[in-house]
Amino acid sequence: MKTTSYLSVLKRAFAIIKSHKGKILFGILLSLIGTVFSLCSSYTLRILIDDILIQKRIEWLWPIQFIFIAFVLLDCTFDVLRTFLFNTIAKKSLQDIRSKLFEKILHVKYSLVKQLNIADLINKIQYGVDGVASILTGGIPLIFSSVITIVMTLSLMAYIDWRLTLISLPIYPLLILANKFLNGKLSQAYRTDYRNRSDVSTDVEQVVKCIDTIRTHNLHNKLTREFETHVQSLQGTSVYIQILYVLMRKMSWTFIMVPYQAILYGIGGMWFIKNGNPTIGTLLIFANFTNFLIQPVMTMINIGQDIARARSGFEQIDEVMSMQEDAERSISPCKTANAVVEVENLTFRYDDAENNILQNLTATIQPCKTTVLWGASGSGKSTLLKIIAQLLQPSRRDSVRCSTEVVYFPQNPVLFNKTVRENFLLVNEQMTEKRMWELLEMTGLKERLTETEEGLDFTIKNTEQFSGGEHRRLCLAVFLATDKAVLLLDEPTASLDKENAQMIADVITALSKTNLTVVVSTHDELLKERGNVIIAL
């Protein structure tokens, strides 16, 4: 859902923090108390000038000065407490947003995940949360305190001198109209800024992802020119945004401070010269009120900036949250007693494909045997394994039945950037150190890990720490730690040299001597020889 209006942005922002109503009300109370102390400190100036200095009552000078300082310090204290409270509310709300986004990614449809641009996804999340943060930390909470401050200040100003109060009122509508225009420009600039940032992030991701292609075809200069173009656009937008911010800040001075001070001292000074009313003290505290009102008034006016950023942020969040999720996983047990997996009249086609990759396939996987799915590339071997593992969903749920849990070992397995021990424990919290070493020995890696100082505490940072074969065997050892009854191996020897392929084949032979059911998709003759059952696709 696209966020199109300022009102919809505010509604969504209010909905996010509505569970913190109690804290927000307490924050408003703190604002009220702080405003009272601030107004008292300002009014103390009038007493100091009109009643103490002009009347030459010097004995009261220091007591009034101390009272003034106390009011200022109390106002500062309550302002800090209010800021802390409002930002704590925003922090919790932003944490909830990040958690929901992360959980969403975990459940996005499997086939869609494989097509995602990682840099673009990260940029959407970061930019989206940062955009919403501005309205939660400063926008909405400060609206309440700003309204209170403005109402109380104007009320006191009107009580002291309603004429000077009326003089200042026409200035604010002009400021609101000018900021509304600039906020519209700012909203457009944020959208452009997001696109530019996304282009730069994608450039960096592609360089890392396609480094072999780049160096093989000598694409350095071409890609550098593209990157420089994107960076130039990004910097141009950043400059434009900063100029808009400067204009907004200067308007507060142009439309409030300069005209109001001129009018205040001009008309007020004229009245003072003629009849002594308003007093000098009144003129000075009205000047002080002018400064004091700048922040809450600009907060109210500049809420448009926060909404503009939040609107762009919500749009990015919505794009992530609208991604299609996998259907709820559910699978029926096998009808045949001597079977762990049954496939009956299975037909499957990918979303963007014209033809079925599997057509009316029927097969049975027997327990405690090694079954080889044999066929050329594109025959549907990997697809069948992913369907059995419930990573892909066929149109007919009952076309695949499974009587036990399975573990799927992909063609290009990866481990987390954690220690070997942590990777084992991540898939099986009950895994003992003894069992870890047994699996490493089975996959031919015990000696390799023993050679390192860290052993099981060796941190896996990238695939360069191991050869391609070693890395795949290490992944296999970790996947075996789940102790599930069925192991699905998807082209486990693909792209491996003869020695490592032989070691993987030996592991499969060893597994076939246990109660484990192994299903291997391959077109490698070496693995075909290890199968008890061959299913040709």
C-alpha cells in the first residue's frame, strides 16, 4: 500500500505509538511543567527590570536573580526528561518495525528470495526505518508539547499586553504557507535521494558479486563511469536537500525574528514614548517570548519535513512488507507403509516459466536407502528436492507426501559468519563436542580443524578460508548435525575436483550404512554408482 497523503502518514505514525499512550501523557505533563517554569523565568525578567532596577530596589536584585536561574534550570531538567521519554518510546517503536521487517524477510516466498537484490533490500529497510524515525522521535511527540507551549505562551502574552500579542499573529500564516511549498519539494527530493542511494548500493554489490566477470572482461573503467554518474546524482540531490533545509531555517528568521522585532520595538517603543505603556520590561520579555516561541512554532511548521521523510520511509517499508510469503507448510504422511516420501502425479512450473519442469511425476523414496535422482541439467532434479523439502509449493498439496522430517543440502551451501561450534549448535542445540568431531572426521575435516589454534572455535568469515571442496564438506558436516531421518543432497559434487568429489561420495557411502535415508540429485556417474535406487528424470 502506497502512502499518499500527510494525513495517512500521521495516522500510521499514531498507530505505531498508540500502545505507549501512558508514557506520552506523562511526557505531555513534563512539557506542561517545563513550560510553566520557562514562562516564569521570562516573567521574572519583567519584575527584575520594572520592579527592581527601575525602582532601584537593589536589595531584591540577587534573590530575584537566583529565582530566575532556578526557573531556567528546572525548565532545562524537565525538557531533558521529556526528550528522554519521547525518544525511548520511539526507540521501542523502531525496534518493533525492524523486527517485523526482519521476520517478513524470513518468510518471503522462497523463489522470490532467490531473485532479490540484496543491496536494494538493505537500502529499503535502512532508508525506510530512518525515514519513519524522524516523525516518531521528533514529529508526533513534539507536536503535543509544542501546542501546549504555544497556547500557554500566547495566553501569558495576551494577559500581559494583548496589543503586542495581536501584532505578531499575522506573521505565522505566511510562514506556514512558505514551508508547505518547500515541504512538497522536500518530499520529492527524498524519493529521488532513495533511488540514487539504491543505485550506488547496487553498484557496490554488483562489483563484489561479479568480480570475476569484471576482471576477465576488463570492465573496470566502464563500471567506474557508471558509478561516478550515480554518485554525482546522489551528491546533487543531497545538496538540493540541504539547500531546502537552509531556506526553511532562514524563513524562521526572515518571517518571525526580523519583522516581529522591528514591529515590536517600533510600535511598542512608540507607545512607550507617548504614555509609558508598555513598560521597558514588557518590551524586553516580549522579545524573549519571541525567541522562546521560535522552537515550538517551527516544530509545528516543520512537521511537514518529518512527514515528508516518513512518507518516503513508509513507502519503502510497505514494499518490503507487501512481498509475497510462502504458503503455510503442511504435508500429508505417506499412504504406503514402506515409504518415507511419496510423489504422485506431481506437476510443477515456476511462476515466470512457460512450460512445466515436472509433468505427472510419480515416485517413491524408501527408508534407509540411498536414492539417486538421475538426469541432465534442467530435468527437474533440484526442483523435486526443493518441493520435498517444502521450499517450493506445488499447486496440489497432496501430490507430495512425507512421513518424516527432512534436511535439504543445497548446491551452493553457506554457513553463518560464526564459529564452527556455533554453526553446529545453531542447527542442533543438543549437539555435543564429541559428536561435532565425529562429523568432522566423517567429512575429512578433523585434521584440518585440529591444525588451527581455535579448533571448533574457528570463525568462518568467508569461503577463502577453505577450498571449495573443504567448504562444502564443512557445510555437509553441519547439515548432518540436525539428525533428521532424510537427507536431500542437491548436486553435492557440482564444480568440485576429482579428489573432493570422491570424498563426498565416500561420505554418502558411509551414510548409507546407517539408518539415514539419502536422496541425491546428480548427473555425476561417481554418485550414481553409490545409489541403491535410481530414479531417472
